[in-house]
Amino acid sequence: MAMTVTVALDTDRDAPIVTVAGINPAGVTYTIERASPSGNTAGIRGHVGQTVDSLTVIARDYEAPLDLDLVYTATVYDGSGAVMEAASSAPFKILWDDCASWLIDLARPTNSLVVMIQSLTELAYDFAAGVHRVLNRRAPVLTTLPAYTPAGELDILTGSLDEREQVRALLGNAYPILVRTSPDQGIGNMYLGVTQFIEERFLTLGTAPERRFRITVVQVERPNPAIYVPLAPNTWQNVKDTFPTWADVKAAGTWDDLAYTYPVAQASPIAPWLPDDI
């Protein structure tokens, strides 16, 4: 059977679900990549150089750009690294709407959420530069290196305490983050390293749950897709707590269906924040 690549949409996270079926069982490793209209390609996180252990693989691409035609290609390799087979999907587009500005946790999908970007108005591009003044010469001698990636402040608003917990976990986990918007907003996909963030109550009423996060950031390269591999959002413990019997579990669907049922408002910090009830 020829290998096929099909794409559907995980509407909870605006993430393409890439299903690769009919994988050659003699293959040793496989890689799934995404190609954008620019010709740039990106490996799908957690599915680069992976061992072939099934005839079917399901991958979720939480970093897929919005409002662009994307083509997914799966490639299977033998033990020497030679290509055994490859197949591509039809073009797939995640249609953008006015609310879809995502803040993406690369490792923990439960922390990713739609946010309101209040501002990303200024990007500062620093240089490594030396200005050398020479006696009896008006103009200096200038030595410079290429400009660094920009730094700035990203301000976002959250509307509930659950969103506040998700953002605090996302920013405090020490991973790079992804701001994911339509290209029409002038941002597109931008990977950022967080160097500081300030959580601000901007409404005077003490019980108001709204928060402004002022995040000091610097643009970074997309992290290697072999690291920061996203965890499935659901846990086996949660499945056991939800379904009283094994028959109920089997009736609920496949393990993929269960693993990618997103728990409601579940923040996931690497290290717990200090408790507020003692």
C-alpha cells in the first residue's frame, strides 16, 4: 500500500492533525516536514528522525502558520539514511479570524491560549559596533557586525484567572515561546525568548480577574524540533478518573482521541509556584 499524508484541523488549538498511513514497515526512521509558500521547510516537533514503529503516525503541528497554504511531506529512511519512500499532502490552510492571536507553549499544549495582544510597537535592533575617533579627522572610523535579532516588549491581556495561570506557567517555564498570528497583523510566527515579565492589575477593583502581562523579549531562532517535544495534554490518570470502567474507555475512542482531549483550564508549570493558601 502506498504511503499517504492527510491533514485535518484540531479546532481546539488551530493545529493541523497530520496522519501518515501505509508507512513501509521495513523503514527505520521517518520525518514529517511542513513547507510554506516561501519555500521554507520546518520539521514537525517530535516527528523528526523518529523510529518507525507503526504503519500509521499521527502528528499535531501546534506551530503551523495561520492563513498560509501549507504542504506536509513524510519521508521514510532505511538504516543507512537513504530515502525509502516519501509522500505529500494536498495544500492545507488554517483560516485566520480576528481573534486568533496565539501564545504557544512549545512543550505543554495545555498552556497555549488565544490572547489579546495590546502592543508590540517597538523592536530594537542592536549592533556590535566600535566608533574610533582619529586625531585631526572629522569622521570616525566605524567597525560594525551584522545587527542582532530585535528585542522589545510584548504586552498581552488576559480576561480570567485561568488564563492568568496559563500565561504565568507558559512564561515561567524557561522555554522559548511562539507568538502566532496572521501575517496580516505584521507578526506572523515569531519565536521569542523571555528575559522578564511583569504581571499587572490594570483595573482598580481588587476582585477583577483581568491582567496585563508586560513581557521583555528577544527574537530567537525556532528551537530544534527534536527538543521541546510537546506532551500529550491529557494524562492516563485523568482518563482513569473520567471513565469508571475499561469498557467506557474503549467506547470513548482511540488513545489519540483520549490523549488529545484538552482538560479545561489546566496550567502546567515545570516547577510549582508558591501556594497562596498558607
